[in-house]
Amino acid sequence: MPQEFFQRHQETLESALAAIDSRGFWSAYPEMPSGKVYGETARDDGMSAWKARLGKPFELDQPGTIGWIGCESSPFGIETGTTYPQADLDLLVPAAVAAMESWKRASVEDRIGVCMEILHRLNQQSFQIGFSVMHTTGQGYMMAFQAGGPHAQDRGLEAVAYAWREMTRCPSQATWTKRVSKTDTVTLDKTYRIVPRGLAVNIGCSTFPTWNGYPGLFASLATGNAVMIKPHPGAVLPLAITAEIAREVLVEAGFDANVVTLVCDTQEAPIAQDLVARPEIGIVDFTGGNDFGDWIEENVRHAQVYTEKAGINTVIIDGCDDVRAMTGNLAFSLSLYSGQMCTAPQNIYIPADGIDTADGKLSFDDTAAAIIKALDWFLSDPARAAEVCGAIQSPATASRIEATSKAGGTVLRESASIENERFPEARTATPLVIQIDSSEDGVFQREMFGPIVYLVKTSGTDESITLASEGARCFGGLTASVYSRDAEVLDRAVESMTDAGVATSCNLTGHIWVNQSAAFSDFHVSGANPAGNATLCDAAFVAGRFRTVASRMPVPAPVEEAVS
């Protein structure tokens, strides 16, 4: 069965390998939630499957289950009530270790085939997963389907492709011959085996549980490691469904289901710190806030650690050809998922003497007013605003917005709730926009998660570039956007931000935004500043999850036939 899986999906794997070499656009899984693609009843079937999960225990038949826990609540204000297995780690961890024995001895082709089949079946459940992402994270329906489903699956496939490439760089068999004298040679048969690092823990986040979780999950699985999925307590269901599907495929392929297990906790009684400290753990993938991410990097020395944390994302405005196109692009970027994307812009640096445009100099005040006007227009349609902004995942984010409005600077645009006809109880917020002087760096040089935007008045573009790059070096940064009509300014900004380890976009307008990161082409997080130590995905993201160990045996010299 694993070989059948591999053969079934081999063409997709080959296309993924070609895509990561070319870095051009390619996707294995259609991103549009269309009945023509997924089947005319797929959306309704997915909604029914999601609804069937609510208000009842999520059965996984894992060892070590000692109770049921659950604390999810939909940011859109509906009741969920799903509960999940509460595990005794002293029973579940040994079961996962035991399950890995046969998994790690499987061929590379068998493991890759199983991973590809899991991804295929996840794609078939994209609507169910999309609704579960929507009602745990607060993403709007379209984003929840795309980012939680096909885009996440592409990221998982990307990790599988890198794993295949790294594991097959070395042949599994070789014959080695060395002449040791004029008449004698030594010949050895050598076998090279992949040895996984150990039990992997995949710690999920509350905003993009699958998109951020799948790369580590599939990189570890493909390289022979068993994986314990530890979701954020507020976003369990998408990863629980993932674990369920993975376990089904593993069993069908003849492996122990406990190669993938689910470890749940609550915010009041977290379990992640105890789990990653266990000696059986060989890999930790973490997505989340800096406090716990920093602790893992500093204290988990016995395991290979991959982190994506938080940073300050910036926009440097020096000038533009079309003010309306620029501000329209920014308005969407600032509103998308209410600033809860790890790639969302926060600090917008604008020179005090204004910016260069095709119509002449535009003052700081007029530039700020143009950004506010674009936001006001974009958010003026309640249906559009509700879909794009979604809902606020955590009450802590809502509290942060309120506190920030009183913490310094001049409020240019208050945050407000959004009318949502479908979900009247949704927890919503539009972007809060604050004007502040560059001297107040203690206020804006820190991540303010959520729809919080600072328009920073600088002495000029040179200071804007310096503040943006220094902020990334000191506090981390994932994205930067630069607008200028001067090629030299663009080059200087890109060079400075690249040195700070930040992916930089220039003069974006139209239907492409700085928030977006495309599988097979963009490297998400550089690993080169405090926002994280790993990249999704590159060779380094998978190569440390296994080692290659050789065995060798002499080949007997041929026996000459006796001459009669």
C-alpha cells in the first residue's frame, strides 16, 4: 500500500521538486472553493461534517486518555463545545516512541507515499477544515478555506519535497573499491540508512494552525520521526482533524497509528513545557509568541528546535507613482484578518517633509490622510469589511487595541466594531491608526499584535530605513514593504532589510500584498533575525531532522576455477 501511494502521487512530487528549483508559481491544490473543482456538494458536506464535530468528544482512540478537555470558542460568537482527549504523557509518549520503530525502518519511498496520501485526503476535506479554521481563528470564510486548506497543504507538500531531495542526495547502496597494492584491492558493499532525530513535538498557534503547522509536521514525518501534535488550546479542531486523517492513512499503510498523536491542554493548565523537556523528544517545531519561543530556544538543548515567533513588520514610503493605488494596497494589507497575520504591516515610516509623487510633493499630513481615506473607503462596505477583517481570535488582542489607543501618539483613526449580518456576536475590530514621532521608538519598536498601525514621522527616508532595519535586527521582522520612485532608494532599502533578514516587497499595488507568502517560491521567515530561527521551507528545515548512518561489509574476492 505505501508503494501504491507513492506511485499514485509521484507526478505531484516531481512537479513540487521542479517548483522549488524554479521558484515560479505552482500549486498542487486548487485554492478556489468551487463546486466545479471539489464537487457540487463539497461545501455543504464540509459544513455538515464540521457541525457534526461540535458539542461532543473528538474520538481518536489514543493510548493514555484520562479525560476530556476543551476551551475553544468561536470568535464569531457561536457555540462549539468540542472536547478532546486529555493524555497521560507517561503513557502516550512511550506509545509514540514504540510506533516509530517500524516507521523509521520504512523506505524513503514508503514514508513519502504515506505523507502524500495524507495531504491528498486533507485536500478532500478542505471545506470541513476551512470551517474549523474559521470558527477557531476568526479568519473570514475565503481566507479560512484557502490558508487553512490548499495553501497549508501546499506548504506541507513543499516540506515533503525538500525532505525527499535531502534524503535521496546520498544513495542507499554503494560499492567501494580501493587498490591497496599492485595485485590486491579491497571492495566493500556500503549501505546508507536514514536515522530520524527522534520524537517530534509540533506546537501549533491560534491564528494559522495548519498553515504554520503542516511544514514541520510533514518534514518530521517524511524523515522518519513520529509526531505529537500539540495545538493551541484555542485552535484545536483543525489539527485534530489532521491527526485523525493521518492516523487513518498510517493504519491503511500497515503502520502504527501512534506515529501521529494529539496532545491537548488548556490555557489554565498548559502542558507544552513539560512535553518538550522530556528526554524522548528529538525535534520541536514552535509557532507562537516570543516569550515561550525564546524559552524553548534557550532551554531545549536536547532537541533540534525550529521556531517562528513574532516581529515588527514595516512599510517605508519614500514616494510613489500613484497615491491611490499605493494606499488602496496598504488599506487591504492593514485590514486583512484584522492585522492578525504574522506578516501584517505595523509601522509605516513617512518623512516629515512628505513623499515624492508623480504630481509633486505630498506632505506628511496629506499622505497620512490618504491612508486613512483608503481605509475608510475599503471598510465602508460592511459585507466586504466583515469578510476581509474576519474576527478577533483572542480577547487579549481586543484589550490590546483599547489599551494602545491611550498609550502614546495621536489617534488618527479609532478602531471600531464591524457589523456582521451572519454573525451578530462576532468579536470584530477595524485598524487603529496612530501618528507618532520617530523619537518615541519605545512605543512603536515592539510587536503590537492585531489591527494596530503606527504612522511614524521620520526626518527622512534614511532614518526610515534605519529604524526599519534596526527594529528587525533587535526585535525581529518577517516582512517589509518599500515604496519609492527612486531606484537607488529601492536598492538601498532592500539591501538594508535583507541584511536584517527581512523579506522585502517593492512598490506593490493591485492584487498582490505584502502579507502573502507563496509556497514553492517565497521563504517564510528568514531565520536571520529574532522573529524565528527557521525558514518555511528550505533544505535546512528538513536536513536536521535525520542523519545518514552507514554500514559496510567486505565483498569476498571471486574464487578462481581450478584448471583440470
